[in-house]
Amino acid sequence: MLYIIPEPQQMKAEEGAFTLRFDQKIVIDASCGTEAYGYAQILQEELRACMGYGLAITRGRSRKAAVTLAVSSERKEEEYSLEVAAEGIRITGGGKRGLLYGVQTLRQIVRQTGACVPCMSIHDFPDIANRGFYHDVTRGRIPTLSYLKKLADHLAFYKINQMQLYIEHSYLFEDLSEMWRDDTPLAAEDILELDVYCKKLNIELIPNISCFGHLYKLLRTKSYEHLCEMPDPRKAPFGFVDRMLHHTIDVTNEESFELIKKMIEEFMPLFTSEHFNIGADETFDLGKGKSRAKAEQVGVKRLYIDHVRQLCEFVVKMGKTPMFWGDIICDFPEVIKELPAQTICLNWGYEKEQSDESTRKLAEAGARQYNCPGVSGWNQFVNRLDVAYENIKRMCTYARQYHTEGVLTTDWGDYGHINHPDLGIPGRIYGAAFSWNGKIPDFEEMNRRISQVEFGDRSGELVSIMAEISCRQVIDWRQAVGYLEQSEAALSKEELAKVLEGLCGAEEALSRLEDIADRLRKMMPQLPVQTRELLHACLVAIKGVELLQQIGLWIGAKEAPGRMAGAVDGVSLAAELEEWFLFYKEVWRRTSRESELYRVQNVIFRFADLLRG
């Protein structure tokens, strides 16, 4: 079976096949711009990887033409056709984007067929104009530049045309060294180089910095703690939960806006994007601290919308289209009309059973909006692919139903971004596929297609096996961290009771996890070399999940000794944790800078010390 992701809108199989021979050429038609040479090179490298030889590239005409690249103004920009006939292969795009997408489709075909390409006719175009991916590079992992380029390559392969990086403190802002001094931040040259790289792949790299809530490190500096809504933010020790819940800027202090404006002015020129995302989500503390008196006069809603409007108006003045997260304004969507008309509301929702309520409310209010689902990898070692699939499917369906302008699939890093970013690849592909074409395969079929196209797994089983991992746990990373942080917000008594109740299944979970690991190890000989590296990361993650279950059993014996049968050898488990973490660090450093690896380490070593206690 031949799979193409995203599935083309129209595809017809024909009789026969065309054979790609080593002495043939890729021909760039005169209708193409200079960027077509880069696309031809991408195809050339793919052919070399799949067949052992690439084809020479030329422009104009050639009697040895095997693949011809052309552009036609009769098609829309992202539309393309791909014809495989006995005489050769022809890709015609409506513009440079369509041409690249046709090349990406041929790459996927050749991966599965090799040199003998079956005859076919494809006519393809996207349902939704803006298809983006959003990656957290703040709360744990800051990827290396080489990994970010690899990410851009991957997004372009599946016809994604926008990318955003979530930044709070992880950019090297001038005059804010207090904020990033203990981190390994991205620098201006990293952004500039990535922006150029993305542009060659027809990906718009959209700038994003937090400008309202989620300013944890900025508002804990000695220089700027006075701008925090709540008093004395520096007094509290670091906590993963505390970082998520607090640190909203005091909007009643004029200095706050001046500081944010200065950050925007420094960051914005690094990007060629037409957009700028100001964040503005989860402003939990607004009206509870320094702005309380003002909130009592005008209301918290007024404080919120006035600050968002001020930021959006500034972004418009700078010549860009503002974006902001829509979780707060969904409670009073009528005020969307107070924002500049250009403003785009990013409507997020990550539940497996996500409803259409927020999409509908914003549409009825007349908002420009993107729907923003998630890959469900935060707070755990391996993504919840069952949740990601259902969530992304629903949000893409609502995007069509309510005619949103885009879909932005998100990958957040709450609680230290412990999951290897490539374990989110299936979720990324769900977002790309479901935003392009409304014909959505069922869960197992979609995973079979990804296994074959992305991972070269002819059995089609790899992604389904990966999907089992996170379902086989009774305690996850968020709950373990919550237990250490010992606060009601981190882990309530009710939730702890549920965890303890569920620990009766921990032994079975451990057995199932070991079985999954064995199945993955047995698959290795059938997988290409590049997939085996991901498999190693997956096996290390499975071991992390197993250790969490054992920690859960230890917590159960400690918190409910009368109910929990069996004992955990704390000293042995502590040593096993520390030995495992050595491998975890090795895998982390393949894709990421040191960034906040030390915070993950602190959690692991605190448990090791408690286990020895």
C-alpha cells in the first residue's frame, strides 16, 4: 500500500510505472524561480538516500528528463499536480510553495517504491491556509540550532507553513542578563539564521515572547521583581507548579509596558514574519495583588483587555499582525471588538474530548482565530498519542466548521520538558495531515501510515506500540513532582488519594512496559538506522516510566503502609535512578542545550536521597 501524508485531495492510480535511472536528470522548467534549484537539490538528496544515486540537475530542457519541475499561474500558490507517466514525472505548482509540496510528495512516494515509481495522477491543495507548529523552548529544553533546522525540515516535509518558538527568558536580551544568566539562551544570530533557513522552506518563523503572564524569571530578578503582580516573588523557592501559576506583570505600573515594549522592539527585527505573538495567556494573578484596587474600580476584565489592546496596538504600529492566546478572552469574547481588527486570537484546547464551545464563541464574536490543539507530551516521558490524535482531529474539524484562518499544533514543556522532542513526531504529523485534508483516517490506520512513511517501518506497528507506553502508567511525572513540592496546587489530597488507589495496578503496568520495550528491541533489525536512534530515546523513556511506577509504589508504602502490600528496596531504586539518569542526559544532549536539565536532575536526585532516607 502506498501512503502519502497529508493525504492528497485527489489521487488516481494508472497502469504501468516509470523507472528512475542514474543517467537521467531533474529538469527545472523556465517557468520556475531561482528557489526551484533548492527544491531540486532536496529531491536529489532523497533519491540518493533511497536509491543509492541522485539525478543530475539542469534547467530548461533535456532529452534525459526524468523529473520536470514547473510553475503554472492557473493554480493557487499552494496547489500542485504530480503526474507519473511512462514518459516521466512532472510536478507543477501554483507557486513556489506548491512546487515544494509536490517535491515533498514525490519524496514520500520514492521512499516506498524506490526507483520504480507507479504511474499516477495527483491533484492536491490544502483545506486550511495557515498550518503551524508551536514549540516550547523555554521551560526545560532549549534546542540546539542544528535541531531547530532539522525540525524545520521535518515540518516542511509534511507541508507545514508556519512555526513559532515559545520564549519567556530563553533569548539573550540585552540588559536582561539577570533573567538568562543561569541558562543557555538563543542568541540573535541563532534566530537570524533559523529565519533564513525557514524561509527557504516556505515556513514563516513567527516571533513569540510572553508579554503578560508567564514571566517567571523576569519578575524574579532583583531589578524587576517590583513589577510582579504578587509581592516578593523572589522569596519562594523554585517550583514547577509555582512557575506555571504565577508571575503576571503589574499592568497598573507604567514601567511594565515600557519594559515589555523594549523587549518587543529588540526581538521583532530578527524575524521577517508579518506576525507577532504577544502570548497573554493564563494571567491567573491579575487583580489579586498590586492591581487589586484598580480591579475593584474597573474590573479584572477591563484590566486584561486594556493591556492586551495596548500591546496589540503597539505591534500594529510596528507594522505587524498581533496574535495572542484566547483562553482568558473566551470568558468575555464580546470585547474582541476592542482590539485592532488585524488581531488573531489563538484558541487553544488540549482535552481528548475537546468541545467546539470556544471556537464557536469566538466565531460568533467575529474574531479572527486559529485553532490550537496539542501533541500531549507535557508532564510525561512519552506523548499520549491517543489524546493527541483525538484532540487534534476535533480541533481541525472545528477549524473547518467555523472557518478559522489556521491551525497551530502545540508542543509545550511544562514541568521541565522531560519528553524527547522527537517522541512528539506522530502528534506533529497528525496536525499537518488533519489541517491539510478533512478526510481523517482512524487512529490505528493513521499510525500505520506514519510508521511506514516517517519511520520506514514496513510492519506499520511502531507508532501503535509507542502509543501504548503512556497508557501503561499509574503515576506520571507531574504527580511525582507534585508529591515533592508538597502543596495543594501541586498535588491535592484528593489527587494523592486517587494515585494511591491506582497503585494496585503498578505491578501490571511494569510488566506491560517491559513487554513493550522487548517488542521495540525486536523491531530494530527491520528499521532503518536513522529510526534506531529514536528507538533508543524511546527505550530510555520507557525505563523512566518504569522507575516512576516504582517510585509510586514507594510513595504508597510510605503514605498508606496499611493498604500497600510489598516493599520497595529504596537503596537499590535510588542507584537505579542515578544510573538511568546518566543515559537520559546523553539523549537530552543530542537535541538540546543544557538549559534546565539541572532542574530535572534536581527532581531525580531528591527522590534518590529520599529513597535512601
